[in-house]
Amino acid sequence: MYIKYQLEILWGDKLTLKINPVNIHDLLCCCKEIWHCDEKEIQNAHQLKIMNNGDTVTVNVFTTGKVQVQSSEENPFFKEVNENIKLIINTFDLKFNKNTHHLINRAKTLSEYINTLDIEQDVNRMASIIISDTSCEILLKVRVELICDKKAIPKRNVDLDDRKKIFRFITEKSYIEVLEKKIKDLRELRNKLVHQGDIPSRNDSIFAKEILSKYLDM
């Protein structure tokens, strides 16, 4: 089941979002890290006052999971805070939903498998590179699928055969880090192995497994 946040314009520069309550603490920590703002407890909520060049945006995070964002007056900073918080909530819910996705669970199983391999042997190093690269490719496309489902974006609008477009899409729609350079390095290792017959080193194998592990943790 996908948890979708609810967006409602109440009046003026005020809106309400709905977040999975288990992510309230994470949302508060993320907001404070981004904007270096203070937190104050009020009735049934945590209140953050975010300031920028004299403009103030108030964020109330209620224990029910409701997130209320309001500016003290019309200002362009409100829109920035609003969009950032929607991205944060989107990211948290993606991380929650991914735990129930069958393809991600399969990638976890593959990761566990390659961690049992003796990488002192050539064939096991080769297997770890190929499995890690394939699993990361699957995980990238799963992220796109989850984002599309959550934001009601037709999947046909995203070119799943173009990695650059996938990286850009995920970065724009969430706070998930795509590790683009490392994924490219992993693909290069895989291509040298498959197309040129190169035997990966022990360090290459460790690198590949670490990248897959990081993708599973996102």
C-alpha cells in the first residue's frame, strides 16, 4: 500500500500535508539540518520557525502526522520551503514503500548471496560485479516506478533506457542520492568484464558490493 501525502490549500500562503507518522522525527531532523532552525514543542505538535533574509516560514509537525506550513506574509521563500518539504516527505514515503517491493527484496537476497562468495576466486569476483550492476539497474527503475505511482506521473513519460534521464528524474522528484558517478564506474567494470574479458580485482568486487549495499539502504 502506498502512503500518499494529502495537499490542501487552506487560505493565502498556508497548506497542509499528511506524512506517515513514523517519519515525524526524521522530518524534523531533516528540516533542522537543511535550514538550521530551532524546534519548539507546542500543543500536539513540534514547531519550526525557518528564516531567510528576514522572511519567516512556520512549520508545525503534528503528532497525527499532519504537517502545516505557513508564511508570516507573502514571500518567495514560502514556495521554496513548501517544495523542499514535499520532496522530503516524498523521499521518506518512498523509503517506507520500498520495503514491501518484491524486486527490492530480490535485490536484497542477491546482495546477501554475493556477500557469501569467496572473492579470492576469479569467478566469484566476476559474479559479484555482474550481480551488483544488474541489481542497481533494477533498483534505479524501481525508484522511478515508486515516484511515478506516488506522484501520479505516467511511467511512459520517463525513458527507462536512458540512465542520465533516470538520474535527473529521481534527483528532481526526491532527496534520494543517485551516486551517479559510482554507478557509471560500476557499469564500466561490468562492461570490461563482459565485453573485454577483464578479470576484476578484489577491490573491484568490494566496490561493487558496497554500491549495491548503499542503494539498498536508500
